[in-house]
Amino acid sequence: MKSIKHIALTVVLTVSALCAVLYTSCSKDACKGVTCQNGGTCSGGNCTCPAGTSTTDNCTTIYRSSYNNTYAGTGTDNTGGTYTNFRMVFSTPSSSTDFVTMNLTIEDATGGSAGVPVLTVVLSNFTASGSAFTVTSTTSASGLTYTGTGSISATSATLTLQEAGSGSTTTYSFSNFAKQ
């Protein structure tokens, strides 16, 4: 009788251990079937996306893509100058994994460089309606330094640009530039 109790206890313990192993091996992987784009990673079934991409669509939307445009308008400076029919051209640099940086070229009415080197713009917040940005400090071949801030959307752009050198600073304001 004692041996039947031992055998029954052994069987129950073995079956319990087997069930525990099978149950834990059947746990669902919450990330199975979730594909995060543009370097995003899955955790708990949700994508953690790199800055500059949308978390609502598995990192597929890169916000700066909608800002790759030419914007035109008229600007002014703090000395009374007016800049008619100027253009700001925003473009994506060659880096495919940095989704917060853009290039900015300022063109005069003839399409020339307006004397400003190509500037690097760093986007700081991202929504479908637009982003603020900062111009990283850039020094031209003539020794002038450019810094600034602005905002950009798929339809318009603004920029306040400081040009410093030779003991003076000029501030340029390009407001309400419209997408071309």
C-alpha cells in the first residue's frame, strides 16, 4: 500500500512539473509579429522609436521627410534691410539613421547662396504639424559665425538667424515663408 502511495505521489509531482514546464514554454512573445522600422525596438509589444520618428505607426513615419521643401518669402534684418523673394531650402543629409538633422540653404532672389554657408539644423520636437529647430553654430570661409532658431512644417517655415563677426551682429528675420 505504501508503494502505491509513493507511486501516486511521484506521478502527481512529475505531471505537475511537466505542466509547469509546458505552461512557461507556451508564454506568448508580445513582440512576435511587431516590426519596428528605422532602428526602432520592440518591448512588450510596443515600438520604442528613435527621435524624429512616429511611435504611432511602428516608427515608419520620419517627420523631417515632410519638411524637405523649398520655402519662399521676404525677410528683414535689424539694420533695416529687406530681402525680397528669398528662399530657404531644407534637405535631408546623407545619414539614414539620424532623423533629427537637416541641411538649410538660404538662397537670394536669383537662386544664389546669399553668402550664407549651408547650415545644419537640429529639429527639437516632432509632431505631424511641425517642429522647432536650432541652427548649429557654423563659421563661413570669411570668418562670420551663424546661429539661430526657427520652426518648420510641411507648409511654412520661419527663421531668426544671427550673423556675427568683426565685432558686430546682424539679426535676420525670415517669417511666414511658404512652401513652393
